[in-house]
Amino acid sequence: MIKQPPYLKKGDKIAIVCPANKLKKSIAPAIALLESWGLQVIQGKSIHADHFQFAGDDKLRTADLQTFLDDADIKAIIAARGGYGGIRIIDQLDFTAFNKNPKWIAGFSDTTALLSHVQAAFHIQSIHGQMPASFEEGTRLSLETLRKALFGEELHYNYTSTAINRSGQAEGILIGGNLSLLVAMQGSVSEMDYTGKILFLEDVGEHEYAIDRMLRMLKRSGKLALLKGLIIGAFNEIEPQEIPFGQTPEELIMDIVLEYDYPVCFNFPVGHIPDNNALIVGRAAIMNVDNAEVKLAYL
């Protein structure tokens, strides 16, 4: 049974932590925005910590996140930024109190490790969305979708894709996140169940061959055949190769899932882009793809 954490209300306390890389700039503007939503923002020790590329060493980051997982007064935990490091601490965390009294965990990129873990191990919903380090570059709409997701307001998405989609309708639990991190979760207790799910994917800075390799790994393990629908977000900042790969991410993805009959849509506003809209991992949803027109709504 999937558990939904209580929605936030004005006056609630939330925590911001850095489970991965250290911050490169102040997140004061993001804190101000969160406070304008009526929230009390508590900053973890990792926000100001520095250990090589990390926001403090593994021990500090683990203890920082553990504090807020256990604190019943904290109603949501938002990762300040991604990078790399969540996978280094996830097995040292105790989710006992969190499982008894779920709270929202929000973030994207490297935070996919946490989102995947709480879905796979405890069937608890979480939010894939903007993080404080990306608030200033984020569109007003993307930040508003994060607020709506946290406060339980209605969320639905309608857009026109510029790529060639595969039309159809699908209902299922929404799962997904950063492709590299989802592949890194395979074979562990943090691996989500793909059966009957609508999967959304995004990634940044990966060559086409790496995207191809990771998706073929998911296909060979039987994951892609089990889906009800596939949502492709941004695959951006791809470095040019001396010898071209020969397929765009959209072309290679469609080639890999060609034999399946579920709907597939591209250009969904999610990923390492300013318009990174919030998606609720673990929530039942329905997707409708009618040529270029795409709709996603929660049930």
C-alpha cells in the first residue's frame, strides 16, 4: 500500500539539507521564497559544510539527514542541490521513524537515489522537483508546481511536444527520475518496481551512447517491457562527439521501445532545465498522448 505524507500547511517546519555536493552559492533567495509560502525553514549543518566536493563528509551528511528524518516537527525535507553523494550514505540511514510518520522528501538529480529508496523500500510518495540551488534559474511555473505538490493543490500538465510521440492512454503509478541514478539503484533494495508503472526519465551531460547503454540495460533486465507508459523529459547538455553517434536521444529511445505498444511522449517539462515541473513519485496518474498533445493528471 502506497503511503502519502501529510500535505503542508502554513506554519509548518521544513528542513533543507545537502545529501550530496556542497553549495556553490547562497540559497537565501530560495529560503525567502519558501518562507513566503508560510513555512518555517530550518537549515541543516550540511548547508554550510565543506569536504572536498561534498557538503561535509559522509558521517556529517548522514547525521544531518537522520536528524530530520527522525524529527516529528519537520514536515518535509528538501535537498538543497544534487551532484553526487546520496548513494554513499543511503545505507547508513535509519528510516524507522520516517516510515511510521512519513514526510515529503523533495529534490531531483542525485536526490533520485532517495526518492527511489523511499518508494521501493517503504512505498512512500515523494516529490521530484526544483531544489533551492536551482530556484533562481527556475521558472515561476516550475516553482509553483513544487508549492502545489507540497500543499496538496491540484496539479495537471498539458503541453505540445515538438518530437514525434506514440499516441495512447495509460493509467498507473508514476515512478522515475534521473536515468543514471535509476540505473545505479538496480539490484539493490532501492530499486523501484517497474511493473504496470508510468515511468518518467531525464538526464544531463550524458553522451548519446551512454543514454543508449543505460536504457538497453533497463530493457535487457525486463523493466521497459513492464511499463504502462513512458514520459521523456530533458536530455540536455550533451557534449558533441568526434564521431557522431547517429541518433538523437529521442530517436534512440523510440528505437529501444519500438516493440512495445504503450504511449510515449517527449519534451515533458522535467529535468535539468529552468521549467522543471514537480512530479509526485508514487502517485497514481493517467497520461494521454494524442500526437503532439500531451496531458498528465493524477487520479
